Amino acid sequence: MKARDVMVSPVVTVKPYSSVKEVAKILIEKSISAVPVTDDSGKLVGIVSESDLMHRSEAGTERQRSWWLRVMAGDDMLAADYVKAHGRKIADVMTRNVITATPDMPLDEIAILLEMNSIKRVPIMKNGQLVGIVSRANLVQAVASAPTGLEIPLTDSAIRDRLLAHLKAQPWAHTGLLNATVSDGVVYLWGITSSDAEKKAICVAAETTPGVRTVNDHLIRRPRAYGI
């Protein structure tokens, strides 16, 4: 699946000159946690999230730094904190360096992008225009709506071939010490694994192979050498 398959579109947006209070109401009314900021030509210029509105003077949550943090932060950071807490327009509080993705980006790359940058959503851009937004919640929705299996039943031999081929492609699987037999959709795992993690991963691979009804685990974990 790609970003276009799960993205929310059209996207709720606000303007840089929108008031902080107005945008706070939009987040509440639309039940969203962030909103992209576009200029009058539709160009993406920022994004504002709940975290950008956490430390506000109106709520009495303005950031209070200890004296030693104030010394370490310097005047520029303290001034930026003040703007974030007291600025009335979204341009004063929004995040300007926005990480974006394209509609064709695979979901696994979207997940890595969110994780590596510690962000919860990413605007989707096409030809310089905002066409959607993908959040962590959208990725979870993709998991929840994924099909549970093949509609066409597989033979036992096809299930075994598919499972073993899949395991051989995994760098962590020691397939030379592994065997699997399948009877009426039930997989029987035999052999020796080098660790509990490998043993668990093999079982998961078997459980998630299309056509498998259940898994009987007869794998044995190789004893660790003394002192290791």
C-alpha cells in the first residue's frame, strides 16, 4: 500500500494570519491533532499541532525554565519561548520546516519517516500542492482493515513451499536446521533454533502464511555454550 491509499483528503488547512484561538477551536471541532498552514496561493508554509499550543499564556501553561536552563538556553531561545506563548497569529507558533511525502511513497517508508523524525503525521505533496495527510492513526487503520487471508485455499504443499521460501529469504532464519510439515492447513515446525527470538519469529512466519489454520511448535532452542 502507498500513501495515497490511506491519506485523508481534502485536508483541513489554516492561514498564517489565522488567530491561535481560531485554530484551537478548529482542532477541537474537527477532532484533529494538527493542521497544515498554507498561504493564499495554496503553498504549504507550516504545520501547527496540539504540542505547539501546549505552553500558552491564556491557559497558564507558559514554559517556566529554571535559572540554570535560562542561562544555558540563551536570550534567543527565551525570546522564541515568549513568542510561542504570547503570539496571536499562527505564523508565530507554527512549525516551519515541514517534512512531507508523496502519494506514491510506500507505507513502510511513511512509517519509518514518522518514527525517525518523531512526528505524528506527514503532509502529502504532489507537484508542489497539498493533496492529503497521513497520520499514525491512518497506518493503524490500514492494519485493522487488512484482509485476513486468501480467498482461494492453498494446498498443503503450496503452504509448505511458501513458508520455507519466505524463511529462506530472512537473514535471521537458519533454515538448514529447520523443517516444516503441513497437514490439512496445520503446520508442524521441527528443528533447532539459535535463540528464543528466532524461534518466536519462525512461529509468527508460519502463523501469518496464507492458508495456515494453526501451528504446532516442536522447535528446540540450541543450548548456549557455557559462559556465553
